[in-house]
Amino acid sequence: MVLGGSMFLAFFRNACCTFLLLAGTAGLAGATPSASEDKIIESLIQRVAARANMVFLRNGNEYSAADAARHMREKYEYFKQEIVTAEDFILRCGTRSEMTKVTYKVRMAGGNAVRESSDFLYEELRALRQR
């Protein structure tokens, strides 16, 4: 079967797009944060650990800031090959449970106001990037 000119161009275009998509995905699979981005992520985890007055809510349980930071660091080490930026870190390690898909929340100790952990982490990240 011989392809006509427009059919060949459509086939070629689709083949090229597929190749580029796969190549881009393969490139991300081995990605890791740059040294400067890794430093920001580590600083973000340290900021979490320093919040002794904050309770982290994960899968219906309450955790100290130190425990939350330890959990985020473990997730970071596990998913590091998929993380390039601090924003990636927040989405992958600080937003929700991989097992239950339930979002993480934070609450000031002794308080009733609960908010999304991602909101807290993005605020901390903004403060870090402004320094």
C-alpha cells in the first residue's frame, strides 16, 4: 500500500509527535533537582520541622512537625528521580498520601483552624525564594 502525500505527512507528524512525547517522558524519569533546588527543598523540610506549634494531619492522625518533616524527607528520597523543582516536591511529597490519596492538612497546636498543607508549604516556599 502506498501512502498519498497528505497521508504520509499526517503519519510522519504523528510518528514525530509520539517520539518527542516518549523522549520527553523518558527524560523526566531520570530527572533530579539541581543543587540549588535541592537546597531549597531541604530548607523547606527544615522549616516544617521547626514549626513545633503546628500539628500535621495525615490519614486521620496527628503528627508533630518533626514527624511530618521526617515523613516528607523519606518521600523525597523515594521520589527524588521524579522531582526537579521545590514545587514538584510539594506536589509529590507534601500534598497528599500516595496510598489513600487523602490530602494532608495542618493546624496550629491548640487551634481549630485547619488548612491544606500545600497552602502552608507554598507560603514557606515563597518566603524562601524571596531571601
